[in-house]
Amino acid sequence: MSDKKRQLIIVSNRLPLSLKKNEKGGYDSSLSSGGLVTALSGISSSTNVRWFGWPGCNIEDDAEREEASRSLADKDAVGIFLEEELAHGHYNVFSNGIAWPILHYQSGVDFKEDAWKAYARVNEIFADKVAESVESGDLIWVHDYHLLLAPAYLRERLQKQGKKCPIGFSLHTPFPAQDFWRALPVQKELLQGVLACDVIGFHTDEYKRNFIECCSRGLDVSVSGDEIAYKDHKSRTGTFIVGIDPAKFTDGLAGKEVQDRVAELEDEYKRKIVILGVDRLDYTKGLIQKLQGYDYFLQQHPDMKNKVTLIQVAIPSREDVKEYQDLERELSMLVGKISGEHSTPDGSPIIYLHHSVPFVDLTSLYRIADICLITSRRDGMNLVAAEYVACQKDRYGVLVLSELAGAASFMGGGSILFNPSSAQQLSDSIYAAATMSVEEKKKRYEELEEFVTSNTSAQWGETFTNALAEFA
């Protein structure tokens, strides 16, 4: 390649920016934090990044929309504005109500034709906007299940305009086995959408294998190793291990604010074994199973009631969706049951936080926790596991990890693995972690630390873009 900086176009459902109206009637944009933002901030200085996505609000007025677009352009971002009804059908109904459950092995999904049309239309709008803005040679990287059709629409538009751009796609959820995937009436169209890419990335080998098998059974493709040929195009599939930026946490731990908070929490819990859970409030995270298993653990080991505390952070999610409201109610009832049955005059064995936790508190909790408990029923990767490890240097906290989280493929050796549907396995795993020798903890921790520090978010971004650049 020449010395000219290569242009990387990131396409995701949401922009990593928040738009706010200012006092002058214009708009200010500020970068929000998130896994994808962190990962892509690490891409080398040889790349210019431009980001396309929905800015999280609908602006009807043309002049205001132009003003907002200018503000976004200052941050190398392009806003794709959507009418509210269309955005709702695409995001809430199809992406999160139909695609998300199937990708996470949930059956019995209620398919809605109108939502499918909204999903396809939004994918077309994204493709139109990107195609008109890019130049030949730009690398285009599309992200996640909200945009499964976009690559095919994009390829078609680029060809019409005589532009040649490599297109990549990364899925940040599991890709399910064929029996679940074929429950979607539009599964073939979705596969065809993704197969317009040059590079298709998954978080684990299992998800990649499932995708290849679904293509083999659902479409007239020819498969050779990791390559899938469909019609006149070849796609290369690959496993690209997503990680975190460990320095963000080690730098945070070195700061006075975090150190003061750690000292406070250590004093508060000095006589306790602290078990920490950090999850988005979602049915895929196995929160009901976590609390039921913890309740069972306390019943089986009554001598531990005064020795352990589970601090469960449940970050609110999709609060306007009935299933999520029901889940929150059920969790609150379980917390009440555990607290009512197992509390003593010395305190309660559970603390439940149903709100977002500031970075200082989160980092401090990761640091003081003796055990991190992850009970995902299905998870693309689960970066909480890596964040916990990044905060545990010289403390050797134990990771108790669901075997159904993507992270278990890579972090299983240093963790205690269990099936979250078994209260007995969960109880046994907590007990094993709580009674483990320091030598064993150290050995396991060092294996986990090696993985987390050598598979960072920056490396993930760099590895994927280099694979994509081979098609330029």
C-alpha cells in the first residue's frame, strides 16, 4: 500500500456519539464510552476512521439536521437519521425482538412482516448513505445483527457506481446452530446479505462453524475450509478474538479516586468474601439462574451466610419492553427472598444495584471482589470476565464462568466452569472458589492474565482491518 493513510469506514446501528442541543440552538456531539469505541480507538495511526450510524435521536427540521450533521462531521461521524416509526420497527421489533432471541438460542419467536420490511428498509438507507460517501479503496467494516442485510445492498450500490471497496462484517453475538437459525423465515436473505462481504468475523470457532453450516444447508454455496463461495463472490470467514483495553483499568486503579474508593470498600467488606456480578439486565445473562443458584448455595452452606456477600450490578436495559420489565420484577422478588431468608443481624448476603455504576465504583468493585460470577445462558464473548482479570493483579480473584459464554472458549483453563441451569453446579463452583488455596488461585489467575493482556481490543481492531486490507 502507498504511504497515504487508508480510510476505514465503520458502520454500526448507533454512533458512538451523543448529540445535545446547545443554548445557541445548534448541536454539540460528545464521544460516548463503549466496547466498540475503545476497540477502534486503538487502531494504528496509519488509518483514518469515519463512523456511520444512527445518532440516537430523530431530527425532523432540515436546518437542524444540517447543523447536527456538521457537529458530527467534526468528530469524523456521519449521522443516518431515521423516522421514529421506522427506527422502532427496525431496532425494537425486528433486531431485538426477533433476531436477538434466535441468535441467543431462544425459540418461539413471533415473526412480524412489517418489522421485517422496516429492518430491510433501514439496511437499505444505511447502504445508500455509505455508498454515496465512500471512495474506491476505502475499507468498509459493518457491525452486528442490526445490519445483516446491509453488505449485499452496499455491494450492489458500489458496483453500480463503479467503486471497489473491501467489505467486512463482525458479529458481536453468538451465531446459533442450524436448528435454531432456520426458525427465522428470512434466514436465507440474512445469510445472503452477509455473504456479500470479503471478510466475516466471529468471536469463537463455534459461531464460525455454525455460520458455515447454516450457509451450506440453506444456500447453494461451495465451502473450502474457511472460504464460502456464493454466486460469483468468495467470502473468508474467521475467528477474531475481541478483548478490552487493560490499560484503561490499570491506569484507573493507579488514580487517587479509585484507590480511596478501594480502601473504603475494603474496610466495609473486610470480614466478607465478596462475590461480584456485573450484567446488563437481559434474559441472556442468566440472572434468575444466578440468584436461584446463590440461594441454593446459602441453603447448602448455612455456615457461609455471614462470610459471603453477593454484590449484583444489573444495568437497566430496554426498559420499555414488557419481557425486561417482567424480568426486573422477578429479580427484585428473588433478591427479597434471599435477603429475607438468609440475612442475620450482621447483615445481608446480597446487595442488588439496579442502575449503572460509575467507572470509579466499577473498577473499585472489580478490585476488591474475591470472586466474579458470570452466569450467561448465551453470550457473544462477555468482556466483564476480562475487565475483572485486568483489575486483579497480585490479588488472584477467581473467575466463576458459565460454559455458555463465548469467553469460556478462551478463559476456561483459568476459570471454574459450570452450566448456569444447574443450581448444584453453581453452588459447587462458588464453594470451590471461596475455599481455593492461594497457590491454585495464583496459577489460574496468571493464565487468565496472559490471555487478557495478549488479546486486547486494539489488537482485535488491527487484526481485522489488516485482513480486510488484503482485499483492497
